[in-house]
Amino acid sequence: MLKSLKIYIDYSKPKVWWLLVFTGFAGAFIATTKFTEANIILIIIAIISVTSGSMGAEGLTNYIDLNMDSIMKRTKNRPLPMGLISKKNALIFGYSLSIFSVIILLVFGKYIASFFMAIGIFDNVFIYSYLLKKRSPYSIIYGGFSGAFPVLIGWYTLTTKFSWLPWILFLLVMFWIPVHVWSLAYRYKDDYKNAGVPMLPVVYPDKETAIAISIASLFLIIFSVIPYILGIFNIIYLIIVIILSIPIIIFSIKFINKPDKNSSLRLFVYTAPYLTFIFLIAIIINLIKILA
């Protein structure tokens, strides 16, 4: 039983969805104005929904990507290509969790959040994985919406009040995704090429790829600073963001000057904790406000 559970968890790609769940939690937490029983329950509901939706969507995209994953060295040992999960069970797993993630939000009357959840799953599974992944080098840009929706799902699970903050964080994640994904794809571009996946690093020359990723990195930093510009966060936030952004600028310049797998890997490795720290700062700032 535990072994089967582990296989299905591995199948859902927890290394991918843990960050989505964290941004969903952050969206819910920064929408919280005080710790009440109702708010705590809603934060938990947001976490459950985003976890379920992310796992379900990854399950369905894995099913779609089966042939590709079977060819690529990086993915051929995943549970489905290895035959550890049947295709039927893979579909049941994906559909069940995806549907549950929408229904639980509807049950609690969180209609805006459920709409974003449904659109996010549709974008990730159908638009990105089914329609565009093997057709367009820009597929990850369109698929980036799904990865950015959790912060909005979290926010609108707690409140219907409008704020620029969750939308700025939404756009922040939108620009983070191509930086993170393309820098990894650059390292494994031969793998993607063999599998017939036209990722941007496969289609475009190294220099142009490095420039495109670096431009996305610049926008990532810009949207990290905007909360300060709009007066949402204070000067301390700005100082921390600037310090955190310096390595991205350095790695991006090095990547442009010398496009290779090592420089792309450095950018990939750093961008994951960067996003985590930005959201963690937002959580801490709101926690201070609540406790003040």
C-alpha cells in the first residue's frame, strides 16, 4: 500500500507541484487579515485544492507525454514509462484529483477560485501539454498561466476583495516559469530534440536563447520590485529583493556571454529559491501586520 502510494506521489511530480502549493498557500495567507477559525480552515482548503489540482494536472500531462517521456533520458524512468502505473489508472488518478480540486472550492462557495482552478488545469493539460508542447517553442509562455494561477486561487479562497498584490505575484510567476523551464531545457536540449519537442533552446541558436531567458529574468526582477513601487511593501523589502536579484543579473550576463550548459544550470538552480524567498517575504510581512 505504502509502496503504491509512493509510486503515485512520484508520478505526480512533487518536485514540480510543491512550489505551486507554496505559492497557493502564500496567496491565501497574504489575503488573511486576522487569524480566525474560518480563515484557518479556508487556508487549509486552498492548500488541499491546489495540491489536488496540481497533482491531478501533472498526472494528466504525464499521460499525454508518455511517448515523449519514454524517449528522453531524463524522463524515461518515470512511473508511467516504466510500467509501474497502468495508463487507465494514470487517467483515473489525474481526472479524479483535478475534478476534486474544483469541487471542493465550489462546495465552500469559492467560485472565483474554482474558476481559476478549472482554467489553470485546462491550460496546463490541454493548451500547453496537448496542443502546443510539440508544436511551438513558445508553449511554456502559454502554459505559464497554469503555473501562476495558484497564488490567485489562494487569494480568492480567502477573499473577493481586489488587490494589486496577488496579480503582481501572478505576473511574477508568469515570468519566472520561462526562466526556470527554458534554462533547464537548454541543458537537456538534445534530449528534447530527440523526442521531437521544439522547446525554445532546441529551435533557436544558443545566443538568442540566452538573451530571451535573460530578458525574462529582467522582467522577473521588475515584478519583484513593483510591490515596493506601488507602496505595498516597504524599503526593507526592496533591499532584500535587490540583494536576491544580483545573482540573477550576474548569471544572466554570464549566460549571454558564454551560453553553455553550466551557465544555464546556475540560472535554473538559483531561480527556484529566488521565487520561494520572494513569496516568503510577502508571508512574513503580512504576518507582522496581523500580529501588530
